[in-house]
Amino acid sequence: MAVNKDKNSYTFLFAIIMVVIVGSCLAAISMGLKPAQEKNQVVKKKMDILNAIKIQDVSRLNAIELYDKYILEDECIVLNEKGEITGAVAFDVDIQKEYKNKNLPVAERQYPLYVAEIDGSKKYVIPVIGSGLWGPIWGYIAVSEDKKTIFGATFDHKGETPGLGAEIKQSFFTNQYDNETISEDGNYKKIKVVKDGSGTEPQKVDGITGGTITSKGVEEMVDRTLQVYVNYFNK
């Protein structure tokens, strides 16, 4: 019996079949690409940590090797909000997922701390996460062995405006954090992002021109997170 292709029922049936076929193909492709995507995320995370401690010539090809060379995996820890050590594995903590989970109480959030050693000197790498103008921003703050002075910083974003908020990832902004003090006599010291040109003063960095909201987002995430780690360092 011939099928009447002019009927609406045929059109709907054909559309449903095509949606099922295309959807199945896309799902299969997504599942096939997932291992590669997860590996890329791991490599990118290790690259960001290495950049915070100023390791030169880091690439996707050598990131894993350099990470294993400089990061003391057995000394990396996870803290709770009070700066107390938990039993979690530092690299396994997804701070972006925790930050997005608005139902997760702040008291239950985890704070990984990576420990690196460069030429016999230890550095402590702290991940930070926050919000910019158009989406999430994040980064890593490396603290020197004295546990008081910032050694290096790196920031990144998902969708900030090129030439404006997106400039938080550029060295002219991140380098301002070098040698800033995060505590004095056991007291936490906030680093402010300013727009009045006074960024050369202690505990201040100049914000991005035209990127005020993103710059203040960096200030907020650094301030909120460093307080937890200073509590731990003081102990």
C-alpha cells in the first residue's frame, strides 16, 4: 500500500523520526568526546596553577609533566570555611560547580590549597571563583613561603567584553598583585581594586578602565577567598 506523503500525519511522523535520529547521533558524539573534553579541562587547570607560580613556557603538551615536577601532590590539602583541613583531595574539588550551587551552604564549601616547590622554596596556590559582568570569572593566587606575600596571580573569564573586562587576564593587571601583603601581625589585609589611580599604594591595584564591574568582581572573589586561607596560615 502506497504511503500518502501529502498527509500532515506523514510530515509529523517524518519530523519525529529525524529528531530521534539526529538527537541520537548528537548524544553519541557528545559521549565520544567527553573523555577528551575532561582531559582538556584537567590540562587547562594544571596550566593555570603553573602560570600562577610563574613557570615559563607552559603548554598543553608539557603541562602534566611540569605539574608533576613542581606541585607537591602529597602536601596539597582542602580546607573548610574555618580554615580547618578536611579529608578531601584538592584536585578533585570543583570550586566552579560549588560556587554555582546556590543551595550549598557557604559553611559546606571546600577550599583547595596546592603546594608547590620552586628552587627549594614553597609556594601556596589558592583558587578563586566569582562573577564578572557577563558571567563567571576565576583565577589562582600564589602565596610565597612566608604565607603573607603574594608571589603571583592569574585570572580568566568566560564571556567578559574584549578590551574591557576581559583584560583581567592580561599581565598588566595580574602583575599588580605581585608582592602585595595579605596579612600583617596575623590580621587579614584586603586588597582593593581602585579606579582613582592610587593602585601603586599598598593593598591596592588599579582596575580595568571601562571594566569596573568585572574589576570589582575580582576584588570580591579574592577578598572572600583569601580570608579562609589566612585563617589557616595563621594556625
